[in-house]
Amino acid sequence: MIRLFISIIICFFCWSMHAQMHYLKGSVMAADTKEPIPFASVFVKGTSEGTITDTVGVFAFRFSGDSVTVSAIGFETKTISVENVLSELNVQLLPAVTELEEVKVLPSDHRVRWILKNAIKNKSINNPERYDRYAYQKYTKWDYNLNNAEKSLMKSRAFRNHKHLFKQAEDSSFYLPVYFSEQVVYNEFQRKPLQEKSTVLADKTSGIGLLDNLEVGGYTSGLDININYYDNYLNFYEQNFVSPIADNGRFYYRYYLEDSVRVDGDKYFKVTFYPKRKGENVFRGYMLIDDERFAIQKIEADVSAGNQLNFIKNFKIKAAYQLLHDSIPFYKSSYTSAVFDYLPVRGDTTKDRLELTFQEFTSFSKVQINPVKEIELSDRSLKYEAVALNGAKERDSVYWANIRHQKLTRDDLDKYAVIDSLNELPSVKLANDVVEMGMTGYFDVGKFEVGPYTEFLESNKIEGTRFFFGGRTSSEISEHWMFYGGLGYGTKNNLLTGHGGIGYKIPTAKRNVLNLSYDDSYIRMGENRKILYLYENMLTPSETNLISTIFARDEFDELYRQQSVKFSFEHEWRTGLSTTLMTDYMKQYSPEYYPYVYQGNEIGSISAFEVGVNFRLSWKEKYIDKGYRRLYTGSDHPIVNVALSGGYVSFENKENGYAKVHATFKHKKYFGQTFLNYAFEVGKIFGTLPYTMLEIPRGNETYGYYRYDFNMINYLEFVHDQYFNSYIEYHLNGFFFNRMPLLKRLGLREVLSAKTMMGSLSEQQKNGVVMPNSIRSVQGVYAEVGAGLENVFRFFRIEGVWRLAPQSIQDAPSFGVRVKFEIKL
């Protein structure tokens, strides 16, 4: 009885303590326009309890008290009692026109100009990355969850018996963890001579399906030091955002000196910043700048309302800086969070629907400026290196408890077990297989993967309707071995074709892969594996374009049948530098509509044997490895491929030797919020070859748009044995449309393109196989330009393309509208 009485008292006490706390959720909007007010302050007057609204004017926080005060620049402040609020609090603020006019003439406008002028002037002094040598330990935690899961998932057939896997948030809604990861690295940097090293001390990852299996390597997040707000632009999700302390920040932001505060005895100016225009990649928030060094001590920001980033519903950043030895600025911590909506358009903001939340926390410790210890790389020729200590992925709980910079909550620790349980559910496995099919082209059915799905059904003038079925072994059989193959059948020529092969990844620290394959298929003229130096992650040498598959402007007959046996060995010397040795024996059959003719006689087939080597160089690149396969995710630096090959070709008891040199260069360069994609191809062929083995520029006979093809030439219009091609695209990212009142809400983004081709054909090629009458060298410079819009209805790129020169002798169009389906932020 006494125990029961004590328990009742304890429960009542806990209930009463909880009753004093309020969890308040709601929204803030303008009373006149009914538009949400981002970054409004919601706080308990006279206390430090409070929060700010997000980009759609929504807020949520826990506090004690009976009323809250809501304020925002340009609006009247409002205090509201919350004693009788049962669910959500929706606040409407009246505009305060008079107050805004008064703010414009306050001396603080001149004061904030003076503060920003000095902050920009001292950026080079306060920038943490200005030092020639430094080292630090970095802890990073990543967390992905599916929010608002109770309505969409908990009651579904797949999860109704597994409700215990859902976690409850502070607002009583439920979420489902899908990825949780921690990493601790020790990073070392030296500017002269340039050397960088990242040593992974501990790494622990748990994720659903692909998130759990994929390993990010190369220039990993360990070497990505941090988002540096002293830079003029900050890159998030492949988009450049203007830093609040950018040199030209006043062109994008309005600044206000809100207050001065003291932190640990030091005085800081609190400067708030707001976007001048909607739709641009800018933030709204505040930063604390100290009154002596004019250095950033803290910054909190939110993506501005009206920003036209697809799928991103909410995006927040926080960062703090520290002073080493009371005088040396350096990073202290950062926090990034984002909410991804599965629909690219924003609907009713008051209705909760399933969404993905992302959080990343990073902190820095054991910072050394000009450390005594030298950087020790594994090879003297290296400039940077990322390595993992033995056992980094098997650290026990004691090790993690001692090395973490931030203690995990109980919910964080539970996420590892929840995710492991989720991976065993049949519905999760199915969903993961579908996602993986979209990425790799193959559907996992256990020990085997069926695909690629892009080849299951095709159509052309020679084969008619072509059906294909193929597959490969999965990692369940082996992480190192892979067997693959498939068969196709054409309904018109009644011919069975297919391919097969075997690959082996040698279990070494660096990537070493052997591959042997046989292929019997019809190949489009001009289609060859050189395109994979530009489209490195494609399943086949043909870019998949939904529009092209449906809409063709000409009947597809530029095909020839080829049988080949290939062997290759890929060796990675270091991260970003690899070579691939290749041998290839091929037999090409005379094309049905463009037959081989030599000295007046038709030739049935041509045979060739070729050996070659490809050098691939990519500086500071990221990639994803999954067993035998690798997915390149890009680099901020140029990617270069150089291919050298040679061999002989034989037909009609005649044998000719030849050699080929081919090189590609591609890069993505940012200019403020705009960016430039550009690539070049150059090559030369020595010796006499049949025209199908020469350089046939990639044309386009569909209404789809291709980045690295010439969209205004036919498939078999030009041929060269020496050539130079350039592909340039300038993405303005809404620079003009975001400034047009009637159009900026559409989220349209401008794009300009220009492609050129220079090539020639030597006289010796006339002594070989006779070329079709319709094919010739470009005889000068081919050029086409384009102008169009991206992000049309969030999914399409529509571009008008003009062929400038030369005029086509095959009646290829001089102008056309081309469309591309694409998913991008």
C-alpha cells in the first residue's frame, strides 16, 4: 500500500511537472495577404524560451508559461494567450508600414553598413582556412527520417504489425528512421607543397537497403572540411547560395542591426539579414559578429520563402566558430537540416504528408595550427589521401562513448536496432529493390538481378520489335565475382542476339577489376564506348531519354551487327588515378542499308583485333562502391580520360594496321549562382579503316535533347579520322526569371548551349571501304546553339536549337525544339 501510494504521488508529480510545459505548434502569416511569414520570432517575453518560423511560416517548440509574443520585421508585434489553445496556434500579423519607414532613417542603418564593411575587410584574417598548415579531429553525425509516418505508413498493410518500429517526436507525431551514421576522422592539411590526408578513426553506418550497403570513398566527407561562410558562395545540393557575408551581399540581402549581446564577457553585434527578392538562392537569419576582430561567432539561417528548389520544403543551417588561444578563429560546430517533400510542387502547407528529413551535425576538436608533426602519405608522389584505420568499422560502444563529441540520445541509440529490423521486412526489401533498379537498371530477385530494364523492349528498322531478357549475379553469391548475360530476339529479322560475361574484383585496398565478355548485338553507327568517358555511369553507350524513346523524327536504320570478345583489367593506382588495359576482337557484318563495298564488290564482314589502355584522372573525386560495381558521383575539378589503342583490321584477304588516340576533358564551374558545364573531345586515327570504325559524330534523330550529342545532325552525316568536339552549357538558374514579377513563381531556369565540331578525313581513307554517298567530313566548323528553359513543370527541359553551319545535305533540320525529362533539385 505504501509503495502504491508513493507511486501515485510520483506519477502525479511527474504529470503536474509536465502540465506546466506546453508544446505549441502553429503558423504565422500576414493578415492582409495571407502569405506565410518566414523567420518570425515566437518567444516567451522576458525569457530565453522561443523559436523562429521556417520558410513556410510554421513553428513548433516546448515552453513553460501562459502566453507567447510573435514579432517580425515589418509587422506589428502580437502577444497571445495559449491557455485555451488545444491544437494549433495560427497567428496573423498586421503590417507596420510606419515602423518600417522609421527603421530606414535610424542611425543603425549606417552602423550596420560599418559593421559589414569591416567584416568583409577582415575576411582574409578571420577565415579559418587561411593557415598554411593545420590539423583537427572531426566528428560527424548524419540522420535521415521519414516524418508524418503514422497516416501514410503505420496503418498500411506493410507496417500494421510492426508499429513498434516507429518513433514518436516531441509534437506526438511518428517518424521512421531510415539512415543513421557516425564518423570520426583526423584531418591534416598543408598548403605548400599541397598535401592533404584524412584518417578515418571510427565509422558506423546503419541504413535501409542501399543506404546501408553503399560505401562512399575517394575524397570523402572526411576531407570536406566544412561549409565556409567566409566564402562568397556556399554550395548545398549542387546549388550555389550567396553567403550572408559575401563581398556583394548587399545586392542580395537587406541587413539590420538588431542588438548587441555579450557572450562569455565578449561583445557581439547581432545582424539580421533578409533576401531582397524571392526565388534566389539566399538565406534569412542572423549572425553574431564580434566588435574587435569583426569575425563571425555564430550564424543561423534559413532558406528564404519562395525559393524554387525542387523537393526541398525546408532548409536550415547553423554554425559556430571558436577562438584558439583567444586569438585564432577556427570552426567549432555546424548543423544542417533539410526537409525533402516527395512532390516537387508545394500543396496545402497545413496538411501533413510523408516527407524525408535530413540532419547533419559536425564538431571540431584537437585543432592544431602549424602542427609539429609532418603529414605522412603512403607515397611521395601523392597530394592527398583518405585512409581508414584497421577496425574503424568495428569500434565497440566504449570506444564510441569516449570519442564522440556529442553524446547520443536514447532515441539515437535505438535507431541502429530499428533500422536493422526494418531491413528484414519484405515490403522494405521490395521498395529498396525498386529504387536500386532505377539507379542500376537491374531488379534484385535474391541471388540474381534481372535487367537492364532499358533494353527489355526496343524497336528499329532492321530488327523490328526487339525483346530482351538478361540479368547478373548479386552480391548474395559473391562480393567479388559477377556473372552476367542476356538474350534478345528481333521479330523482323528473326535473329537471336545477346551478350554474356564474367567479372572479378580482386580483394585489394585499391580497385582492381578483371572482366571478360562476349557480345552479339546491333550497334548504332557513331555509338561507341568513348561516350562513356563523358557519361561515366551509364548502363550502355546510349543515353536514355524518355522523350527520345517515344518521339522519333526519322526511322532508325543506321545499324550494323557486331560480334566481339573483350578482356579488360582496371587498376587503381591511387584515388582519382586509374588505368584500364583492354583487348578486343570484333567482327562487323555489312550494314543492311549501308553495305560495305570494296573495289566494286560487296563485303560480307570485316574483322579487327585491338589492344589499348585508358588513363583516367580525377582530382578529389567522390564515388560509391558496392562490391564489384562503382558509381562516380563527380568532382569539383576536371575529369580527364586519355585512351590509346592500336591493332589491325582484315577483310578480303587484306590486312591494315591502325592506331587511335582519343582524349576527353569535362568540368563543372560555378559563377555565383550560375554554373557552366563544358566538355571537349579530341582524337586522331592513323591507318585506313572502314567507315564504321572511324569517328562518326553522335547525331540525334529524335525530339529528345542530348547533352553530349549534336542534336541537329543525323546519325550518319559526318565522318572523320581527326576531330575536335566541344559541348558547352551555361545554366543561369533563374537569374532573369526570378526578377520578373509574373513569372518568378513558376520556378523557370534559363539555359544556353553551344556545340562545335571540327574534323577532317585524310585521303588514305578513300583507298578503303567505300563510304555511303550521304556521308562526308564536316569541311570546316559545324556549330549549333540553343536557348531554353529548365524546370518546366519541375521535370522538363525545353530548348530551341539552331544549326548555324554548314547546311545539311541530308535534310537534317536547321531548327528544332528538343525536350528532356530530368529530375533535379
